[in-house]
Amino acid sequence: MEERGYTPPYTISDKIVNLISDISEILTELTIDNKMSPNPRLRRDNRVKTIHASLAIENNSLSLEQVTDIINGKRILGAPDEICEVKNAFEVYEHLLEMNPYSRKDMLKAHKMLMHDLTKEAGAFRQGGVGVFAGKRLVHMAPPAERVPQLVKELMDWVKKDPAHPLIKSSVFHYEFEFIHPFADGNGRMGRMWQTLLLYQWKPIFGWLPIETLIRERQEEYYRVLGEADHKADSRVFIEFLLQAIYDTLVEVESTEQVRVQVSEQVQRLLDALENDTLTTKELMDRLGLKHRPTFRKNYLLPSMKLGLVEMTIPDKPNSSRQKYRKKAVI
């Protein structure tokens, strides 16, 4: 495969220009309304969704509920490596926004946290050759290991100095990072995470957007456009894919916030009491300090379900003695 220097090859399409305009418009509305920033619980929920989706893309089989339990310090039944992946990812995301996206030292530090106890090469660039396979078919042979440190440096220098729009630069970085494949393992997670960090430097709201959730839903397309960009030596299709995912995520956030403004004080109290748990009616009433079941149902439970914020675990049997309630995933 032809080797490339530090100037990444990409072209700008009308679709990219239009998506940048649409994304900027929604960001302006969200920023003016100061949405998300004052809501630490929403931030944490989105962080959990990000971790679950990014790991699921890499074939981690744990559910969102299991990932939530691990992050909340609860014990679950699961493969030790998969549990370790969750704990490591949470730790690195807790420190991510303090890191310098243009620092190889910080990148290696992040990788060390991410892959701790999962690989002997945690925190170090790979020492050998690596290929990306689809089944038994080789779809990409990464550059030689001895070139990795310099290629990463050149890529970081480019993204720091180039005048292109941050949405374009971060997407190109994501693609080029996967092309270089600087680590023996964890490249997908690192690439997505580092794009988040780059975008956070531009607009802080990106530190809390669960973009990986939509990437996971479009996982086959994610790998397809990576391969297509590789084949054409032009990351345009990959940029378009990522910008579409960012735009769609922002649309979800905006619609979710429009629902939230309708939330009464009682519904908000129920959501705060529910946290990320799955609870019975009695457990919820105990947390709220309520004794009168009809009042609880009329003012708390039914309105929250009508707004689509809470769901039953057994919806086809609403009167089941085993019925429990949980927050509904709205992003």
C-alpha cells in the first residue's frame, strides 16, 4: 500500500459543507439555551452510553444496565476482561477532558489507562506489524511499526496547525489514526475518544455527546466507509459519515431537551430518585418518601411514562407483581 506523508488526502463535498452548517446551527441553539451544561446527571448518563457503545463496537457483550452497574461500583456476572474494559474506559474518560489532544505523552497515558491489565503493550506504540482483517480477508495493512511515532507526531502537528474547520480536522484525524493503527490493540476506542477530545477543545458540549451510540447503530457502515476511504486514499466518505452521526446526535439531544422543559417538579424528583437503577413501585416510593400510592401514580409515575422518560420492564403485563421501572433511553 502506498505510504503517505503528514498532509492527509481528503476532499470537501457539498454534503460536508451543508452538514457543517447544520451542525453549527444546532450548536448555536444549544449553547444559547445553555442546555446540558448545568445537568450533571445527564452528563453522566451520556458518558455511560458512550462507554457502552464504544466497547460494544469492539464486541464487548455487556448490556447498558451491566455497564451502569459496574460504573456505580456494583458487582455483576460477566467476563473479567469485559468488566476490566468498562472500568478502564470509565477511568480514562474521567481524565480525558483534562488532556492535551496534541500531546503524544497524553495519548500514551490515555492508552495505558484504557488497556491496563488487558495487554502487555498498554501505554506504548506497537512494536510489530499489524493488519486489519474482515474474517480471514486482509482489508488494511498498517504502516511499519518504526514509522508510527513520527506519523502520529506529524498527524498531531497537522491537526493543530491546519486552518480547516474543527469538524473536518477531527474527522480526518479519526480516519488517519485508524490508518496508522498506532497500537497493538485499542485503536478504535482511542480514535473515537481522541476525536471527542479534539471537538471538546472547539466546543465543550462535545465532551458529553454520546456520538458513539449512533456509530454503534451504524457499525457496518462505519467499517465500510473506513475501507472505502482507505481504497480511494481520500477520507471524504468517512468525514461525511461522522458528520452525519454528529448531526443526528445533536438532533436527538435537541428533541430530548424540548421534552425536558415539560417535566414537572414531581417528575424530575422521580427521575433523580430512579438514577440508573431498575426499581419496583415500593422502592421508588421509599426513595421519594411517599406513602400514598394513588398520589405517586397520578403525579409522578404516569406523567413520567407519558413523556417517554420512564418505562416498564414488563410492558405487556402492566399489573404484574414483578413489574419494575427504569429510565427510558432517549438518546
